[in-house]
Amino acid sequence: MDPSNETQISKFLLLGFSEEPGLQLLIFGLFLSMYLITVFGNLLIILAISTNPNLHTPMYFFLANLSFVDICFTSTTVPKMLVNIQTQSKVIIYAGCITQIYFLILFAVLDIFLLSMMAYDRFVAICHPLHYTIIMNPRLCGLLVLVSWITCVLHSLLQSLMMLRLSFCTHLHIPHFFCELNQMLQLACSDTFLNNVVMYLAAVLLAGGPFIGILYSYCKIVSSIRGISSAQGKCKAFSTCASHLSVVSLFYCTMLGVYLSSAATHSSRSSATASVMYTVVTPMLNPFIYSLRNKDMKRALKAFFGKETLPWPIVIRLKKCL
């Protein structure tokens, strides 16, 4: 590579979805609506859980954390895109791009970890109900979340620091609406072999590992449900994990679809469009899935808005995790 083609990077250009001026207003309105729904929907879940003593259980503790992470995840990308459309600018500074990569990786992996914790919680609740309160105690819940945060912070820091060692050519156009790690590596002029090795190794360990754990948990759950004799018991057991299973399916299927479509079409613009599914659409749909498919959450939301008064239990089964 000719050294004259390299430059001291100060900014990148995010090309987004379309350069047609007529579509900018439509894109702005669509993403602003989805962002507001995501923030208010997930914030409502957090408030409903924190104000309702009946929901101070491990499952809802993890759900509140998931809602918080989803808000942060969406806030990493969408506000910058909205500002760029509003100001008719596609610029993002180099430091801002590295920062965006850091927080994207952080919250994406945290999403995966929290989904795997929720799967483990459902596994213990259905397969070992008599020992549930002993296994899923407040100390373990807090420790799992703390370890996940530490792991994700260190992993994101590693990926970001490795980006800083790369040099970039004068072609600084990113065919995406945010700074995506793989896209940035393709723009680099220097050797990216080590970056690619770390990226794919982390994907296998931090995404593939929890996914295998989720599959194992639900295989054991299905096996336990099949052993229940009554149809009512089977329905009740399945209903306790239906919402979580829907969220897991949506998250992993959309993420897998992004990378499969990207590999099939070899189009960065198509990959950017598909990325909307797991970066924006999935966090937006999570509150709807949990509020529509979960009876306890529906009652809590009604109580939060003053439409229903929940009976206070004499004895709360599980110790508080919040």
C-alpha cells in the first residue's frame, strides 16, 4: 500500500440508507418513532418491575436489566443518525466512531448474556422447582450481572484498543448508519489479521457459548414439560418461558439473518438495512412481547397506571433481587 494513500484520520462519512433527499424526512420520522417507542416501552417495563413487589424475582430482575441495556443499545446508534439527517451531515469524528463501536459491542454482548441468564432461570424454575429459591438467590443474581458487565467492558475495551492500532486510507465512506466493527476493518489499509482473529474468536465464545447454553436449557425444559401428566400443568410450565423464548428467537434469528444476507448479497447497503432488525426493531418489540404474553407483567402495568389494584401477598415467595 502506497504510504501517500494513508492519512491521519479525523472523520468518517456514514452513508446511511439512501442519499435521496425525498426519503430523508421519511427515514427521520420512522426512526424517531421507533426510538421513542423503544425508550418509553423499556422504561415502562423497568418502572413497573421496580414499583411492584410481586415482580421482585430473579426473572424480572434480569428483565429489568435487559430493558435498560436495550435502551442503551439503541441510544448508541439512532440519535447520531437522527442528528445527521436533521443537520444534513453524514460526518462522524474518529473518536466518536471508536466510542460507538465500544458501546455497540458492550451492549450487544450484554444482551446475549442476559438472555442466557433468563434461560438458566427458566431452566431452574421448571426442572428444579423445589430448589429454585436456594439456587437463584439474590447474591447469585447480582453476581451474574456483575460478572457479565465486567466481561463485556473488558471485551469492548480490547476490541476498541485494537481498532486504534489500524491506519486508514483516504476512502472513508462507511455504507452503514453506524460504525460497525466489520465495516471498519474493511476500510483499514494496515493488516487486520489479528483484529479478525480476535473478532471471530470473541463471537464464538461470547455469542456461540451462551447460545449453546440457551439451547441446552430449553432442551431440558421441553424434556421436563413432556414428563408432566396434566395438560394444564404443561400449559402453565410453557407459559412461564414463552415470552423469553419469543425474545431469544427474535434476537438470534434477526442477527443470523443479517450475516447470512450480507454473505449472500455481498452488499454493504443491504447489510445496513438488515442490521436495523436487531439494533432497532428487536429492542422496540421486547416490551410488547413481555407485556402481551406475560400475565404478571400485564397486571403490573395496569396497576402502574392505576387501573387495577394488585393484592399484596402475605408471604412473598422469592427474596428480592433488586
